[in-house]
Amino acid sequence: MHSIWAVARNTLAQALRMKIAAVVILLLLILLPLMSMVMDGDGTLLGKLQTFTSYGLGLISLLLCILTIAISTYTLSNDLKCKYIFLVVTKPIRRFELILGKLLGIILLDILLLGIFSAILYGCTRLIPKITDAPESQKFQANAEFFTSRIGIKTELAKDLINNRARQRYNELKSSNQIPEDMSYARIMSELYVQEAMKVKRVDPGQTKEWDFEDVRVKNADDPNTFIFVRYKYQTAAPPPDEKVYGLWQVGDLRQFKAGAAKIKTPVYNVERDEVIRVTHEFAVPANAIAEDGYIGISFFNSTALNQTAIIPEELELLYQTGNFTANYFRAVLMILVRLVFLAVIGISLTTWLSFPVAVLVCITIFFVGLTNTFILDAIGGVGATAGMIYSILLKPLLWLLPQFDGVYNPNGYIVAGRTIQWTFLATTALFTLLVKGLLMLLAGMLIFRRREVARVAA
Amino acid sequence: MVTTENQYAIETISLTKIFPDWWGRAKVIAVEDLNLQVLQNEIYGFLGPNGSGKTTTIKMLLNLLHPTKGASFVFGGSVDSPAISGRIGYLPEESYLYRYLTARETLDFYGRIFGLPADIRKARIETLLEMVGLSGMGNRQIATFSKGMARRIGLAQALINDPDLLILDEPTSGMDPMGTRQIKDLFVELARRGKTILLCSHLLADVEDVCDRIGILYGGRMQVEGTVRQLLQQKDEMQMRTGQLSGRALEQIKRIVSSEGSPIDIEKPMDKLESFFIKVVAKARQEKQRTSGVEAGTGISGFLAEKPVVQHENILDKLVGAHPQKGPEEPEKSDRVEATKSPPVSQTQPPEADYGLLQQLTRQKTEAPLPSTETVQKEPEKPSVKKDILDDLIRKKSSGSTEITQPEKKEDTENA
């Protein structure tokens, strides 16, 4: 243990005395406060906060990733190249202890730098509302949508139902010989599915659509200052003249209406909105609208007096607060740390058998693949049968080994939208990224290094 | 410190190393069927011209290279085991030290790997820095050091664990003659304390002075092996050393020798250049001549004379924790802890380092006067120093003493 610690301290000293570390530290120290001053976003306080944290976290993550890659690929390969390792491995230290020590040193550096810079970013974020001259409504919005930690419940389409209906339609069409001969079954089905799904989603003028949410548990639901949020986007069958939709929403225990107006106990809130289509909107209602058993209903009424076209409310989501911003921010930082640790593992594992320039190249490639991995996996998933075979045999295991840094694994999205990164999600990600993928690579690296002749000069 | 389970500190059994080319064909046979046996508590001189396989052998001993064939054992086991590598001190052919660390941090780093407790580590670092003459430069980065200075730190790191076996590859390369001399004395002192030293060098004078046994390697094969005396003594010649003699006496001697039927050759003995160099520098120091810059380089011997306390006891005793005469100011704690680590060595033998000369070499003119009580302590000690290099040097010239020795062959292994 003492030897791991000795190597970790040495690696830390080496990293801190490297020029690249100084450059990264200096860049972040200058850029972060500067960004907090010049970034405006869409002009609102919320926009400013979102833009600043998004770019700030992105910048910290990117620079520290590059620093981690540089140091992790440099430290062991340089020891080998400059033969410093002669004086280390001949001492009572096992080879795996040397690797673990190096890794520990880099992780400590990452924790140190990430801690410092995320604290600076946090401080700036907290400071922005205080020094910005924004109206109260914007401050309220910023508090409700940014300085919070919310969980969203999405409505799901009843896919089985739509599939059944599509098949039914297909049979009807077939029996009446209306199937075009040049179209395959799959293509017809997919078109029918889209049509049926549209039927389920659309709200024609004069009609009402209702969504039910169950088991919604909000802390301090009786507090009038606790809110729940409804988030949605409008599509329309035909574009309205002013690109706007007038929506009448009701949020609360809608079951009460069916039982009779006399039995209404929990409040039902009516919300009227006129908003442009194709943009995500959000409104808040007090959380006491939730019934005692955790039920809450949302209804949308398409009034004939206000709209002339069928409206399709999409991506409807009910959001409610589960924690505070600070804890959520901390989890976002931890998610970046998972990323950094994984890169450090890869960097060191690679240099057990690759030279510095090759290892750095491979590492950077892995990093950028990680940044677009979700996209790549989706894209390759859609290729044809033959290519799909090759893909699933060769490429898929390889891509599986590579990390995923984008999509749901990107902490920026959560912080910008004020959404909760759940501990369970964070733990699974860390477990999977580090203990499965990372450990596998680390063990491979240790195995190679154990057998390596460190004094061997490459011809 | 001496293991009972194996009489050899180092043993190799038909150790072979072949470096293949890219296609896997044998390209260079660096070491071939080497059976090296180094006994415990001996100084073994491992000689050979450049590229003869010395360093490759050492690297195989230390598991930096894997043998193509054969096996090597250190203290009867593999250096992979921390229990064995913890007993080895290794100085490679160049001082491969982390350039960004300071001298003190370097020693601290290696001390930590050995798992030395903080107090012992700290004490040893200071003692070692002092011993190699770099105590004033402990906080300077290795990158700013000259080759010789880096070499000294390299030697200090090899000693930090108080090793039972020292494997040294060209230890004196880049060092000035005083440093070389001091290191040679150190080896003798270490051997006296039961340590084993594998000294790999092609500076023959160094090897000749200190080694018990030598082996000469050429082309990866052991050419000759034996004790220095066995190998170098000329059985059929005698050499006589006397003070200044009158012409009459010389004539008489010549007559006696020629009556024995033996040829005779009389000439004045020459100083070795090393001795001469040390004498000149010592004299200049005594006269307090001005020097620019080199003070740092020659500071090597400063470790003993700097502090009177250190002067009375052997620096090595401090290192290994066995104090022949315990210094009054020695901290109790580290003494106790250290002593448990290694059994005390011959309590009766007084230290034999060359304090007299070292003192003369290193007394700095800028140094503040020592406290009077300590100076008093120091003065009467001087004559009691037994083996003084200066005495040794002067004795060669002093009249009245006569020595008869068998001359030793001049080594010339380069042509071996």
C-alpha cells in the first residue's frame, strides 16, 4: 500500500510540474469568470444561466479530459522511455502496484482540479442572479426551472394498441384489395402505424385529451410554494396563421369531476396558454393539485372558438422537484469524474504496451468516439442485413468496450434543464463504466506489463 | 543480515540472453552460459570492455530483462519477491532519476517505496545527503544537477534501504577523484559491515583497490575469475620498498641480489596520479585558496567534517543503526527503531573512514566557527583516527620504514 501511495504522490508531482497542467489550470481560471460575464444566452436570466453552465461544464470536462489523456499516456511511457522505471521496479514494488499508484495519482489530480473548477463554476452560477438586474418573474423562472432538481415522467404511447389497430387496418385494406402491389408489408405497416399513432395523439377542435399520472410523490406537496411543471410541445395538422395555438389546460385530480362537482377536495387548476408551435413550453401549478394517492391528471382542450386545426401535443412530461440544485450539481461533477477516471485507466493501460504518441492518438480517438457513441450505435443499427452481421460480430463488441459520454451520459443536459441525475443512474453508470469496462482494460494492461521486459529497447 | 539459507548472494545458472531481430532470429548473443557466483559479504568486481554483457547480466538479475535461457537467483530467490528486492540497492549505469523532483524528494520517494517509517526516512535522507556531499542542495531539482552530482544522489538512493546487496553499474563514472576515493572507502566500510557488493566497472583502478574477487567478461562469456591477489600476483618477482638509501648501501644490495643470480632494477617510486591529485587539492584547501564554483562539486566529503557529532561516529553506523560509540546528541527514538532493523555489527572495531584527510579536504573557509565545547571535543580525537589516507600517502615517502612486497601485475583487461 505504501508503495502505491509513494508512486501516486510522485505522479501527482510530475503532473503538476508538467506544462500542460499549468496551461489548463490557467485557461480555466481565466475563462470561467470571463464567460460568466460575457455570456447572455437568449437574454433572460434563465437563458444566461443555462448557457453559462452548459459551456462552463463542457469546457471543464473537455480540458480535464485532454489533460487526463495527456498525463495518463505520458507518465508510464516516459518512465519507460527515460528508464526512470529501472530504479522503481527494482525496489520492493509489484508491477500492478506501480500501475495502481500512477492511476491513483491521476485520479487525485482530477479530483483536485475538478473540485476547484466546479466550485468556481458553482460560485459564478450562484452569483449571476445576484449581480444581474433581472425582473422578479425571471428570477422566479430561474429558481423554478434551473436552481432545482426535477424528475420528469413522460407519457408513453400505447404501442401495442396502435400496432393492433394498424394490423386491423391492414387486414381491412387487404380484404378490400386496396393494398398497392409494389409496397412491402413492412413498409405498409410502418405507414399505417404512423397514421394510427397520429390518430391517438391528435386532439381535434372541440375535443379533449387526458393523461393520467400515478404514484407521483412530491415532498411538501401542501406547501403553496412547491410546484409541479407540465412540459410539452405543439404540433398542428395544418399550420395556424400566426403559428400560435391557444391551449386550455386542466391539472389536478380529474377523477373528482366524474364523481360529481360536490366532491371536489383537491384543487384543479385551469391554465390558459397561447404559444407558438414546435417549441418546448412549460408551465407550473402548485403541487397540492396532486391527490393523496399520488394521482394527477392533465387534460388539454382544443376549443373551436380559439383554434381551427387539430392540435398534437407532443413530448408531454410532468416534472416535479425531488432535490436541490447543489446536490444535483455535485452528481453532475461526479459524472464527469467517472469519465476522467475511465480515460486515465485507458491511457495507462495502453502505455503498458504502446509508446506515448500511439497511445495518445488511440486515447483521443476513444474519447471522441465516446462523445458520439450513442449516435454511432444508432446509425450503425440501421444498416442492412449483411453489413449488420459484420457490424454485430466485429464492431459492436468494440463499441461496447468504448465509453459513452453523450446522450443520457452527458451531465450538461441535466443541469441545464434542472433535471435530477438519480443516484441509482449515477451508480450504475459508474459501475458499468469503471468496474466492468475500465477494470477489464486495467487487468489487460497489468497482465501485459507484468510480463514486459522494461529494459528492452525497441529495435 | 546474512541469510543462512543460501551462501550465495548472487547465483546464476547458465544464464543466457539472446536479442532476436524483428523476425525472431538470433541477432546478438549478449550473455552466454554465465555461471556467476557471488558469495555473501564479498566485493565482486565484474569487469569487461564495453558491450561485453555486464549490464545485460545485471538487468537479468534484477528482472528488467528476461533470460532467454538459464536462471538467476539473489539470496536464493527471485527479485520479484519484495522480501528480496527490499534487500537490494541498485545503481544503474546512468542515474535514471526523475528530473522534476528535488534531491530530497527523490530520496523520499524511494524511501517510501521501501516503506520506511517517516522518522527513519527523514533521518536517513539527511544523513545520506550529507554523506554524498549534497546537503546544501537537497531542495534543488535533479534536472539542474551535473552528472557527477546526479551520480551521488543515485548512490544515496541505492543506500536508502540499508541494503544487504549493492549492485553498482559504473558507480564512479562522472565523479571527481575525491568522490571516487570516498566511494571506494565506502565500499570497504560497507563490506566490513557484512554487505555484499557487485561492482561492475571498467575503471580498473577502482576495482583493483577494493574488490575481493573479480571476474572478467568478454563476448558474454566469463573469461577468468579469481581473487585479485591470485590473478595479479607475480610469483617470480620481488619488490622492495625502502627509505632514501646511500650509494654504498645500494651497491651492497645490488651485489647481494646479483649473487642470487637475479636481475635488479632500482628506481624512485612514482605516486599514483590519484594520490597526487588528492594531495594537491588538500594542500590548496589547507592554504584556503580561492575557488569558484567547484566547491559544490568537491563538497562530497563535507559530510563528515561539517558537524563534530558526525565526525566522531561513523555515518554508516548512523545509517544501519549500529553505533560503536553512541554520540551524545543522537536522538534516542530513531536509534531504537533503527537498531531493531539490523543486528549490530562488530562493536569493538572503531570506524575506519579517513576522517583526517576528509577533514582537511572539506574544512570550508566560510564556515562559522564551531561552538567551543564541540571544538574541544573534536581536537583530541584527531590522533586516534587509525587509518588516515594522508598517513598512508606520506608513509610511502618517509624514511626509515622498509616494506617488501610481491609486485602486482598491471591489469590490462582491454586486451584480454
